[in-house]
Amino acid sequence: MQQSDIIVVGGGMVGAASALSLAQLGLKVTVLERNEPKAFSMEQPFDLRVSAISTASENLLRDLGAWQQIMDWRLCPYRRLGVWESELAYAEFDADSIRLPHLGHIVENRLIQLALWQQIKHHDNVEIVLGQEISNFNQDGEGVTLTTSSKTFSAKVILAADGANSMIRTLAGIGCTGWNYSQSAMLINVETQRPQQDITWQQFFPSGPVAMLPMPGNSASLVWYNSREKIKQLAQMNSDELTDEIHKTFPKRLGGVKVIDKAYFPLTRQHANQYQKGRVLLLGDAAHTINPLAGQGVNIGFKDVKMLSTIIASAIGEGKCWHDFSILAQYEKTRRPDNLLMMSAMDGLYATFSNNSALLKVVRNIGLFAAHRAPLVKSKVLKYACGL
Ligand SMILES: Cc1cc2nc3c(=O)[nH]c(=O)nc-3n(C[C@H](O)[C@H](O)[C@H](O)COP(=O)(O)OP(=O)(O)OC[C@H]3O[C@@H](n4cnc5c(N)ncnc54)[C@H](O)[C@@H]3O)c2cc1C
């Protein structure tokens, strides 16, 4: 039997960050992960899966020793964020207004995971075990035992960071509430004629927004939200046809582009009914999947990581039993309301902008027009989006 303090199931961005942050507290951690991420080399084209990483997430990754490696590989900072529906009601948010050098960075998900794995591999307290299919786990007052087809693992606590379809969540009997949005999102990597910009922008249409995330060099990641049928239709086009559709639909400020790669995802919202059941804790997408409209998914996952390690660190510091149920319960108590607020804010935004009513269109454009001219409101919204 392999024994540790904590088993983390899922070595994605959130699982790897939680394993490392708890190992830094002196706990022994075992990470079970299905797939090893492909090693990075500079010649590789950009991955389609990228995230807008907030300042708070950057700080966490820096504390974990992974940020410098990501900067040495590749990322793209942005200083401004533009949002509009009608060009007359354009709202722009700027890093200067909250005295920050930038609002965030666009980073490929795999590079975040790889940089964390690199740190894990140098850490004596963490071991990554690959390719074990979990069959079950049991828990009692003392700890948890997790079995796979060939091994048994035991620990005080299991962290489920195994994504939206979390097997641990199901085995623990934790239900979810949620729904599928009627839309899908297509991610498109493009080469741009215009040089790289320091802005990420989003234009809203009743059929769904279109967004541009800048990437290093003359590249960008476009996000196109629309009905499932329309996105399916776009996915069947060849690169030239899709390039034409982008030029017809995206705002002129994008300039000329050439499609390099594309993929699409259904949009779902899902929230676990509990984040803790005995010795099982859910983090990241295993606990919540959110509309990606404002690029907050992994950022709130990283906030879960930060909060859990803060709670456990202070229990250890005060000489308390860090895996006592009353300590573990503090995690759900702090994170659930915060995540719910972010999920509801995204849903409010989504519902407001996907409505075709002429009256609502006037109201939301007045809202954006006013927001552009209200520095206090803007800086509050910005700080919230940056996780500060
Ligand atoms: C279109 C789109 C755009 C997005 N854009 C952004 C953005 O700009 N900013 C942002 O913050 N977020 C964004 N997100 C959300 C973000 O991608 C997710 O929140 C994030 O990937 C969740 O990370 P995670 O580590 O919790 O889960 P995952 O990334 O799903 O990782 C789960 C890991 O667990 C492993 N695993 C699963 N089951 C098992 C098992 N049984 N045994 C062992 N291992 C297992 C998997 O292999 C995987 O490595 C976007 C999402 C979508 C769909």
C-alpha cells in the first residue's frame, strides 16, 4: 500500500497547483493522473486551449516556482480589455487605472501544467503516478483508501481535481446542479496581419460574443460563441472558408487573419452540491464549470487552491490537526459563496447580452457607455476580474 498525507486525483492545472502548494507545507502528496502532458519545444504551434491568467493566478504560480518557466517558454501579456456591442458604447479597461503593469496574460493550458509538473518533479514530497485506473475508494474516521486495478493508496484526504466529469465526485456520491447552454464556443488559432497588440477584446452580438485573445508574435486566439448548429456548421468548413466567415463577422479592428487550427466545445454550467464530503474535497472544474465568457474558469480553480493551502497552513501553524473535519469544512464555507457569485455574474452577463429585445439593447449600451466614464466602477470591476 502506498501511503501519503494527501492523494490528488487529476494532475491538470488545478490538481498540480494544489499538490505543489500542499507539498510546500511539508505534507506528502501522491498525484494520480491519466495522461502525461506532451513535452514543450519552441517550434510547436500554439495549443488551442489557452487561458487568460489573472494577476492573482500569476501570483500563485510565481509562489509555486512555475511562473518564471512559463515566461521563459511563451505567453502574451495584455494591458487593456475592450468590451462593446455597438461601437458607440465602447468600454475599455486599462491596467494603469488600477496601477498594475498588465491585466493578465494569455497562456497555453499545457504550459501551465508542464511548468507545475517540472516543479513537482524536483520536490521530494510529491510523486506523480501515471495511468492507474481508479476503481473505488473508502473513507472512515481515520483516512481514505483508494484502489486502482493494480495498487492501493491511502491518505488522510483525497482532493478531486479530475475535471468536469469527476469520477471521484461520482464515487463520493456528490451531486451537481447545472445546465447546458444553448451555445457552443469555437476556439480558432490564427495568424494576424497586424502586429501583436496589448489588448484583449470582446464584441457582443445577440447570437453570442466574438473575442480576440492576443498570442505571442503575429498570432491570436479567437473565440466565437454561437448556437450549437452554427458552430457545427463552421467546424465543417475548410480553413479558407472559415477565414472568409471570420472576416465577415469579426470587427474590422481584427484585420486580416489566416486560420491555423480550430476546435469547439459545448458550454455548460455545473456546480457541485457540496465541495466536501468527509475526507473528499473538490477543487477546480470538479467543483464548478463556468461560462468561459470572461475567462475565469481556471482562475477560480486557482483561488480554490490558494484558499485550501491557506486554511491547512494556518491549522498546521496553530498546532491543530489539519485534516480534522472542522478544518476541512472551512474550505467549502469560504470558496462556495465566492464561486457562486462569479458563476451568477457570468450568467447575468450572458443572459443580458444574448437577449434580442430592443429596449434591453439600449439599456446595456447605456450601461457600457456609462461604465466607460465611471472610473470607480471600472476599477472595482477590474480588480474583481484580476482576482484582487
Ligand atoms: C472554450 C473554453 C475557454 C476557456 N477559457 C478560459 C480562460 O480564458 N481562462 C480561464 O481561467 N479558464 C478558461 N476556461 C476554463 C478552464 O479551461 C478550466 O476551468 C480548467 O481547464 C480546469 O482545470 P482543472 O485542472 O480543474 O481540470 P482539467 O483541466 O479538466 O484537468 C483534469 C485532469 O484530471 C485528469 N483526470 C480526469 N479523470 C481522471 C482519473 N479518473 N484519474 C486520473 N486522472 C484523471 C485529466 O487527465 C486532467 O489532466 C475555458 C474553458 C473552455 C471550455
